Amino acid sequence: VTETKVEKAKVTVNGTPTFDDGVTLNGTTDYLDYDIWAEELNSANISIVIVFYPDFDYDGDDDYCIFDTESGKRFAVVKPDNAANNVLSVYLGNTLIADIAEATYSDAWEVGAKNVLTISGTTGDTDAWLNGTQILTADATAWSATDPIELYIGADNAGANFFDGKITKFRVFQNLLSEDEHNLYYNDTLTD
């Protein structure tokens, strides 16, 4: 991500993030608001890959949103605060797929270092991997495709719960990535 690419994508830049091989967000005002095509996330099979470098630990006592879409058509990953037990909440098709328990993902979480999160889901079967560790296995939650036209990187759809750290990649595939493909992303060996 470069500032030039962001500007060409007609993104609203909120706050004063810095762009240097990604976007660094300050955790208080910075986030990106993308206008996207309705069909970009509107798929019964979807995989999302996000590469991020958090400046907070898995038990950081704030709500942090890595990405989100508009209300009512939600695709999101949120790390709530201690009062919510530091779960990692995953939403697909406006449905809460799972609150992944702290004990399940905390050993894989890296503060200030590269984290690769892959979510691969179809209704009734969603998997997720963090840094080579499967943290969600065949979750049976049913969900339906929705067609959001706004994507927020680094904040929720209300422009709050800011991400603190750097985000370098966000990719969406309208198919299901395997564990092997996740590991290729994690090891930087999957060709763009």
C-alpha cells in the first residue's frame, strides 16, 4: 500500500496515517474508508487474507478493529477488550461466525511483528489460520453472502475502535483457500 495507490482508489483517508510499504495507523484517529464494488465481497465462498503488525498484545485492554464493512452487511475482524475476554471476533455475511477464544489464538499472536490472518469460509464451514496455526476449524455457523459497498481498514463501520499498528496487505478471494495456501502467504512464497 502506498499513498498514491490509496488516492487512486478514491479512498477517504481519516487522521494522519503514514504510508511506507503499508499503512501505519495511530490507534486513535487513523483509518481508511474504501468505496468498493458490491460484488467484491458478495460470494458464497470467500477467503480473506490480511497481513498486519499490531502495536498491541492479544490482551490489550481496548477494542481494536482490523477491518470492517458497512452495518447490516458486515465482514469484519475485531479484537475486543478484556471485559469481552480478548476474543478474536470474525464476521462474515453480517453474521458473527465465532468469538475465537484468547487461549486458542494467543500463542500465535505477534506484537510489533508480522501476523498473517486467513479466513476461509462458506456457509456452515469456516476456517481461520493465524501465523501458521489453525485457530478456527470447520465452524458450522450458517451465513449468507452480502454486498457491502464500503470497506474500513483500521476501524469499525462507526469510525471507532481504531487499529494500532501497520497493515500491509488485505486480499479477498471468491474461493476457499486451503491451509497450504495460507502457509504460502505466511511464508511469503505465494506469487501475487
